[in-house]
Amino acid sequence: MRGTFDFERAVKKSLSHINKKNQPGMVDIAEKPITHRTATASATLLLPPEVRAALRGDEIHAPKGPVFQTAIIAGTQAVKRTADLIPLCHPLPIEKCRIEIALDLRGRAVVTCEVSVHHKTGVEMEALTGASVAALTVYDMCKALSHKMVIRDLKLISKTGGRRNVGRSRTT
């Protein structure tokens, strides 16, 4: 029928982790070239007044310790373990992982995770995982102060080095 959208056909064509038999599987990267791949992701935490009151400079000191420093370490560990957490991700030899947590003027903490590797597949899932686990760690460490924190806007900011670049490239 002309003018109708074939949803099943579109999904099968566009989902790289689904084979012709509609079964999940890792993407075959054997023939892909090795290139320098980068990705940057971010997440935002809305911090209620009780949490903001614990700020001392650019750090929150909670009952469990220095929050942002611990979250950076947790996010870095998560980047390195992404393939263990997301079943169809390829394990990657991460070459760079930088996580920053910055406070903005509206009482929010913005987590940014930048990852790079020379490989046949990209690192956007690693960047997204690092940003999300760092944000979750802030939540975990501050929940004794308030459960009113909100994690939102987990998103890919940029990725380079593959067939499709997204966003703008960040310089290192």
C-alpha cells in the first residue's frame, strides 16, 4: 500500500544489534577500520537546598565523604566496565576518560564525561555510562541529606571517528 509506513521493516533495517532472524547480537566490526573515536556525554542533577547547603567551594561534603571526587572515580570505573553492564557492547581498551562535575548558577550539578579510544567501534555508550554512574553516585552519597534530587538530561553531546559524527568535536 503506497504511503504507508512499514514499521517492522524500518526497525529491522535501522537497528544494528538485530539480525535478519530478528535476534539480538553484537555488531560485526571485523571489517571496520581502526580510527580515533571520541564521545562526550552529560547528565544534570537538580540539587535541593539541603544538598546545596553542604557545598564547600566546588565540593559537597556528605556523611559518606567528598561527593564529587568519589563520583568521578565511580564514573571512570563504569566507563571501563561498560561492556559488562550493556550486553551487546564491545569491550574497549579505553585510552582517555575525563569526568568533570561543575555547579551552575541554578543549583545544578552538571556531569560531563569525555572518552576516547583508537578502535573499530565508538565510545558513546562508555561516555553515557560514565556520566550516568557519576550522577548516580552523587545521588547515593547525598541521599542522607535529601531524596529530592533529580537526575535528568542524560545525553550524548558529541561523538567522532565513525561513519556518523554527532554534535561538535571537543578538543583535548
